[in-house]
Amino acid sequence: MSKQEKRTEIADLGEFGLIDHIKKQFDNKNSTTLKGIGDDAAVIGTDGDKQILLSTDMLLEGIHFDLTYMPLKHLGYKAVVVNLSDIAAMNAIPQQITVSLALSNRFSLEAVDELYQGINLACKKYNVDLIGGDTTSSRGGLAISITAIGQAKKEDIVYRNTAKEHDILCVTGDLGAAFVGLQILEREKEVFLTAPTAQPELGDHQYAIGRQLKPECRTDVIEELAKAGVIPTAMIDISDGLASEIMHICTQSNLGAIIFEEHLPIVDNVQNAAVTKMNFSPLTCILNGGEDYELLFTISQADYKKIEKHPDINFIGYMKDVSFGRKLQMKSEQIVDITAQGWQHF
């Protein structure tokens, strides 16, 4: 922040002043939002026979994000998206969020505004309402906790433990880009720390960096599957890496699986960056990178024809009996075990 820019201390507003300041920036969009910010609790109705889903995620500075290269507006947007993705992974559409912050005194009101600009952009894009939350002080760093709330009919909700043998494994979009983007940003951070006047060499890596700083939630695919008359048999979002998520579905459904390297999606310039800039195997980025927030799901073979031409759904393998294990068939036709080496939370 330059010397000319205004800085308003949050202490000047107090807790309730800050809540009022934030409340003015958000409008409710869903009829199910009966009471939002401003009371002891939010009130959410239901649309007839629908059930409510809730999911909570916490992001901690220094663990989940680095403000050296993560703009606050992007952080606000991403914090919302990663939570909405959990609702989408249940085959549901998110409608509300709550946001709780722990702030140290190094953050001004202007910094909080920038964070909430990103939150607001995500709310508008995904048509969700901010209905409450909490703010408290922190002795150091920034913590963000978001709860996402959605609705779906009971018969439409999809779990991780309901895949069946012979079901087809599908994944949306492309994988590995967020991990490559993170490696590029970390590399440039190290350069900056040793040579603060050096200009970052981001080259043609905007796509990978964008996938890391500003991911998207695949609610579009949820809506398109519904239009096609397809209810997945199991589903999970890819936050910790494809291998880890496959293991979750296999373990909870008591099944094995096989996937094929030739069908795993990665963008060409991301693959090239992994090999030439990072010295990483593209396969490692796809299987263990994480933070793609694409959807991994299974469908019955009877539903394949309904979505076989979908431009953003890749058919990467199928479910097997549990005795088969979890396998990857390489392009060389060698078959190896899938091991999950994605994000470790502890």
C-alpha cells in the first residue's frame, strides 16, 4: 500500500461496525434465504422435498495460502469456490455461505474490503448469498473459515460410497495445472526474496497460475448432468489429487479401479511447463498435485451414451472388484498400483 492510500483501522469501526460495513455489500438472491446477516443465526427454508447440505473449510495463512503472491481479492474468491465445490461434489447446487475471519492488526479495513470484493464476485458468479459469519482477532496471520450450504432432492444427492462394479470413472476439465501454477509462484517467490528488484518470469504460464489463484467450481457440470438425465453413482471433488480421490471412492465403495494414462487430461502448455521448467512428470502433477477442484464421478454404463460427447467430461477408467486393487495402465501398457501422495493435512 502506498503512502497516499487511505488506511482505516478496523478497531475504529468495532465488531458491529465491521459487520454492518460488510452487510451493505451483499444482497440476497435465493428465496430460501429467510434471514441473513444481522441476527444471532441465519434462517434457511427449503424448497418442498429438498434436503439441506452443509460443508465447512478453513484456510490458514502460511498453510493454505501465501500472501506474497496471493492477492486478497483472489483469496476471497478462491476461499468461496473451494467450499462451493464440496456442495457440487454431492450433486447439489450451493445457495448460501457464511464467512468467519481471524484478523491480525496488520490488516486494515481496505485490506478486508479487498478480500470481500473477491468473496462478492464469487457469490455473484455462483448465485449464492452471504448470510452471516464471525470476525475475531488473531495474534498473527489471517484465517478464513467458510461454510457452504446447498439443497438437493434426496434421490439426487450423490455420495462417495455408492459406486458399483463396472461403473465408468469420469473426470471434468483438465488436471495438474493448479499444482504447476503453485510451483511457478513458489519459484518466483524465492527469486524475489533473493533479488527484490527482479521482474517475475511468468512467461506463458498464465493458465496454470490462474488455476492456482482463481479456481472455479463445476456447478455447470452438475446442471448439465441433470439436463442429460444422469445421476452419478458416486462423486467427489479433486482437492487433494486424483489418486487420493480415487482411493476415497474405492475405499468407501469397497471396490477396486483401473484408470488409463492415455485418457488423463492435461493442457499441453501445462505439461510442457511441468517437464521443462519444473522437472516434474506430468503424470505426477495429475495424480498427486491437487487443488484442481474438478469433479471425479462414476456413472453406470447405461448412462454413457447420454454424455459421451460432452466436451468437458473425460472417461478415464472404470470400477473393478475390490480384489483387483487400484491400478493405472500406462501408455506402455504396464500396469502399476495407484498410490496417493497428495496434500497431507497433518
